[in-house]
Amino acid sequence: MRTLLFLDYWSLHEPLTQATVIPTLRMLLAEGLAERVVLVTVERGRPPASMLEPLPQGVMHVPMRAARGPRVLARALDRLTLVPRIAVLARREGASFIMARAVVAGGFAHDVHRLTGLPYAVDYFEPHNGYMVDAGEWRAGGILDRAVRRMIARQLRSAAACVTVTDNYRQRLIAAGADAGRLYVAPCPVDASRMRHDPVARERLRDELGWRDALVGIYAGKFGGLYHRERAFAAFATAHRHIGERFALFILTPEPADAVRAGLAAAGFTGRVVVRYAAHAEVPAYLSAADMAFAPYRGTPSSAGISPMKIGEYWSAGLPVLLTRGVGDDSGIIEREPYAGAVFDPEGNDLSHALDRVLEVLARPDQRSHTMALAARYRSMNITRDVYRRILGPWTTPPGGAAAGASTPG
């Protein structure tokens, strides 16, 4: 039986696991790229009483507890304690290949590879240290920044493949000397069937709120770090002033609603707004009830290497996106695709022009279906599937056949 070990450094109940890892596992099994998957997650705190997304049949889940303590010490302890356990698990379960989700999990995969000789690949290969520094979470040149830089360099040397989420970052790595033959691109995929526009949910939610004739914007995510905070609130206030009293706003965020409302008030926003946390399964209904979406990312050097999940989800629901410039490949897509939305500079004064462009897009016949088609074109799981086929093909073993693709430790 072809067994794939899938390493995920997030918890099972993390939104990124629910929204990205589980659909990937479902695809791997459905496409026959693995007959069985051993999913390792690293758990922190107490998990919720129920799982948001059921695991596909054929997935064995092995939770491992993260170390506690100061971040640097906890990360070091995780590697010391979890890597040997993962190596034993890989041998015991007969894994023939390791796939790691993002570069931190890739660091564990590299160490397990050295212990076992198992080949590995890393997807969602992003400049993790760069955006942690840019977000103000880590100090440039500090221990964590240096450690992840070394981790990325090791993976570029020893991994069978690294899958970036943007072509911008792939080209940057190639220019720095990385092997182009082992670098692939697959943007963060979206399950379009789950996120697609639902007219029934739209009518129900808008009727409940008395927003039947409103032009509704939506923002789903956090504030601060990689995202603007005060400038995001200012953008929402500008949209209200520009569009008028027809404008209403959903903000789906894990942050305290009172703090968000205070930020809106400080920016001069006086329009209709719903601020709440929504589980991932609840998000599609809000997207269906909206007309346009906001993605106020900060323009940082690392932003060119990210592929925001929310952009694909917005497009899947047919929402043109107001996105800041310099974000992954998506800013360029939006600038050239007539139904994608508009880009703007939160530190400049061009948001009104971007809003006019989005309003013009919304006025076009069949706009929603044209925008939904962008998700299929740029964020389909088929892109990820084709890349996985190229990576895993040499390592899959026919039933009754010999193991393929021996690898030496790096």
C-alpha cells in the first residue's frame, strides 16, 4: 500500500489545516497518488469539542503535542522531541514519501529524511522568515530569522521538490541559485464547490439584516502583522463615503468585535457593519451575501511570495477584490483581468479610483460568473494535482511492485 506521510506544523483545528490541508489529502486519495495518508499535526492548547471538517477515509491522524515555553526554546524542543517520533512513525507505517506543508514542517521533513533516507517534498514553500520579520513578529537577524533561513537553504538542497505558491518567489529563488528543475508553482487552491455563490444563502442573510438593496463589502481575516490595521479601517471608511449609504460591510475576524468597532469609529466609519467571528464552514454564506471584497495587505518585501487563501475564496464566490499592490502573483492578475477587481495603495490616494473600477465591474452583465471563473483558472486544485503528479509519480509503487526512487540522506 502506497503510504504518504504528511507533516503539518499547524493544529488539526487551525483554519489553515481545515481550509487547505484536508482538501489536499482528499485530492491525493481521490487521484490515487496515495492509497493511505498518515497525517501528523502539532497540537497546541485544547482542541475544540468537534472537528470542523471530517478527515477523508484513508487518513490516519497522529497528533503530537508542541513543547511549551519561550518561542525559541519551544521550537528547539519540538525538533529534538518530535523528529525521532516522526521517524519511528514513518518506519512503522511503511511510508514511502514525506510531504511537508510549508517550510517549518519542511524542516522536520529534512531531519526525518536524514534519519530514514525517505524522500520528501515541501509545498506552500514561502519566505516564512521574511514575512515574520516584516510583520514585526521576529527581529531581523535574530535567532528565529537565521534558523529559518538555514532551514530554507537545507530544503532547497535536499528536498526532491519545493512548491512555491507564486511564480514571483520561484523566480527569486532561481536568481539566487536554486535548482529550477526542482522548483514548482502551485498557488493556494480553493474548493470552489464549497465557496461558490449561493443565491439562497444570499437572500436569506440580506433579508435578516435588512440589507436587500445594499452594496455589501466583506473582509475576512485579522488586522495587524501582514495586514493593515488603521489603514484598513480608513479604507472601509473611504468606501462608505465614496459609495454612500447603500454601502454595508461584513468583517469576519477572530479579533474582539469591540476593538474592531473602535478602530472603525476612529477612522470615521459610520455605515452599517456586522463584526463577528465565523467558522470556516460559515464563511461561504457571508461571501454569497456580499458584492465586493477587501484584502488590505501591507506592502512588504516578502509579500511577493504569498498566495492569500482569501483571494481565491473571494473569486470563488464571484467577488471582485480590492487588493493592495505587490501581493504575490495576485496583484498582477487583478491588474490584467477585467473581472478580478482593482489594486490600490493604502498609503496613497487612489482607493477612490479603485472603487470606481470595481463599481464598473459590478455593473457588467454576468459579472459574478466571470469572476467565479477566475478561481477555476488561477486557484483550482487541478493545478496542485498536476504538480503533485509530477512530484509523486516517480515515487509511487504499483501494487505488488518494488519501491521506487531510493534516496540518500542529505
